[in-house]
Amino acid sequence: MTETLVRGKHVICKVTGRNSAEVVSDGAVLQRDGLIVEVGGYDDLHARNPNVEVVGGPNYVVMPGLVNDHFHVGLTPFQLGAPDLPLELWSLARVGTRYIDPYLDQLYGAVQMIETGTTTVQVIHSPGRGYRSVSLEVADKVIKAYQDSGMRVSYAPSIADQNSMVAGPAGGEAAFAAQFPGELADRFTSFMSRSYAPVEEVMPILEEICSKYGNNNLERVRVTMAPSNVHRCTDEMLVALKEMATKYSTGIHIHLQETVYQKLYGLAAWNKTPLQHLHDLGFLGPEVTCGHSVWATEEDIELMAATGTNVCHNASSNLRLQSGIAPLGRLLEAGIKVAIGSDEAGINDDKDLFQEMRMVLKLHRVPGVDNIPPTAYQVLEMATVNGAYASWFGDRIGTLEPGKRADMVLLDLRNIEEPYLDPEVSVVDAVVHRGRSIDVDTVMVDGEVVMRDKELTRINKDDLFKEIKESLDRPLSTQELERRELSRLVEPHLRRFYQGAMPQPGAPHTNYNARS
């Protein structure tokens, strides 16, 4: 049996409202074998448990571990040579980046997340366009990376069987390829088809993955269904994935209306938004989280609220890829649960959720005294409780209270409070406004210390970085050269396919300025 008393000047137990939280001053959390047994004053808990190891001290904040609910890769596309571009062009540029083993890539991502206070991640994983979409072999590698790191992971293999790169008001990939010279059209279509498999081929593989890792077989692992996007899946595939999620009592995470072109594709294909098409299929519900939702309409938001459907907000990614700004204020006003994700990379080309929380907090401060922006409490709730719910760990993590698992972060208060911080400033406001990744001192998952005094306990970071560098510091393979050439040849055609499709702005959810 292992026991720890985790001490802090403040223990943030849970957010209780728009401007409130349960906080214990000079408090501690008693965990036993990964289970939170008691939360209370440090002096009392220590007096009753004098022989239990104490972690932390009076110069720390103890808080729930952060949850990154929308994550794809460790090494960012920018690191691998793909510049920031509008999403549709950026997706093509990514085709020309180097291949890296999924285990190394995800372990690198885990390092970044642990060091910045993230204890749980939802990995929406795809080997990439032109590769087989899903396999038990790849699943094993991705999940092993998180098992080796000590993190908690919700594994969500990304599934697409059509239009995974191209969709707009002029159609999908078939319409796009029809505009090419013959040989290039065949080459592009053949390349894209490698990632597509019919329902009858995909479902048995997902059954294998769910049988091995789902149904709470492992404490720190869950499996989530992840249709890549509405336009990227046939209706047959969407319905089958919904049925699979129901069978295994798990969640669904789907990209939705990330760019205006995706919304316009829906209007052209179904005469309604993609979200409304999902509703027609009986797809929406409390187990569904819609990633991005930048171009959600008022009707979409009403449908989400009515069906209990959730959203994951990826603010940095949406800014970097020119996708827009999600209507967070309106989503919260409608009572929709919103989680937070780093997507491919945050504003600093990393996985820092403290930075992402601050981005979310500041981005939606719409001008005018009549507009009420999201609060620090709401943003912290997105990164803890709501992320736990959306990643399908909601019964176990997200708050610090008896019966929950001991996933905790200790922040050093020196940079937050010194040289002075008014005592009237709440600790939640202080953490979200001033807390940074450099303040993360200790990280615990399931009661296990996976980082102590800023040093990882399970991973040799130097060895990992050396192995990654050696795996990439080599000449391009024949396959990589072919992919890079295809990306270069297709780019001008793809740019033309979307040009002129951007509609004149309608009434936005938020206003920042005016031309007149």
C-alpha cells in the first residue's frame, strides 16, 4: 500500500460556479493506492497520519491535473517542415512531412504535457494520409507510449472513408480530382484511397482495440470512437461508429465545422450544416464531443444544447490555421459543456495548457461593458472537469475529492505571488492569469509521481530526444520523396479549388471592430 499526503498553501478541489470554487487553505489531499481518501486542513490530516510521506508544502498550489481533450501528434507539423497555412492547404503540406514512429512521437508529446501539468490526454490519432487508417499494431504503439510515461490516455483512432483532405462548396475529392490532368488525378486518387477502408473492414479492427483496451480493462486507458469529420465519413460509417460507441459505453469525438469550407460543403451536400446532418442521423447526444465548432450557427448551438452534445475548443489551432474564433460565449450561455485541446500545436508550438487556458480567457473578451466574457473559473473547469467528462474519465478525475483518482499538479507559487499579489485575488484567478508551465513542479497520476522537482520519473528525456533526432536526421525515403512531390504538384490545384468560395461575412457571434 502506498500513501501520500499532498500539501499546498491552497488546494483547489473543484470549480462550483462561474465565479466560485471549493478551495482549502493550508490544505492537503490524502491519497492511498491512487484513490483520494480525504481532503482537508494539513495540520489535521498530518496529525492523524504522522507517518505518511508529505509531498509539496506551504509554497505550492495543489490542483487537479489538466486534461488535453483534443490532441493529435507530438512533433508538430511546423517542426516537421509544414508551415502554418489555412487548414485545407496545411493538410496538403503535411503530406510532405517526414514519417516518425508513433511510439516515439506520442512519447515526445507525453513529455511536453507532463512537464506542463497535463495528466490526461485524448489522442485523436491517425497515421496520416496515405497510410492505413487504423490497426491494432499502431494502437499498441500509441497506448504504450502513454503507459510508459504514466499518463492517462483516451485513445481515439481517427476514422475517415472519404473526402479526408478536400471538401468545400464545389464538392469533395472526386470533384476536385476531376479538375486535374489525367495522370495527376489518378495519382492523387490512388494516394488518398490508401487511407480509406469500408465499414466491414474497419469495425473488426475497432472491435479488437476495444476488446483489448476498452470497457475499463486498464485504469489509465480508455477507447473513444473518433469519426474524423462529418464530410470525411459516409453516413454508413457514422452510424456504425455511433453503434460501436453505444455497444462499448464509450464516447465519440468528431471534428465539426472547423472551417467555413466544411460548413459550406454541408450546405451544398445536404442543404443544412454538418451538425444538422448529424442530428438527422440520430448521432448527437451527451456522449458526443464536437471538436472546434468554429462555424456553428445559432441553430447548431440550440441543437447541441437540446441534445446534450459537447464541444472541445482549440483556440490556438484555430488562430494559427486561419479557421476563425469559436463562439465560446454563446456556447457557455447555452449551457453546453466545453473542453479544451491543444490540437496539433498551441500558440507557442507546444502542448502547454496553461498557455492555452490564458489564450481562451483573453481571446473572448469582447469589447463593451455589456458583454460578459468567460471567467477564469469557467476556463479552469473546461481544462479539468469538462475535459475529464469528454475524454470519458469523468467518473474518476477532474476534481480533488474523496472517491476520485489522485491526478494532481503542484504549482510553485513564487512566480505567481512574488514580489506581491493582493490577498483579495482568488487563487483560481491567480493560477489562470499568472500560472505558467515553468511553475509546474510535481505531477501525479493515479497517486504515482510522474514528475518530481521538474524531473520526469519514468522517461529519460535526453535519450528520447536523441532517438527522435537520429530517426529523423536521415535522407528522405523514396516514399517520403514521392509524397513531397505529390504535395507540391497538387497545391496550386487545391488553392484554385477553394478560391472565391469564402462568403461575405454574415452577422457574427462576436464583434471586435468596424470599418466605419
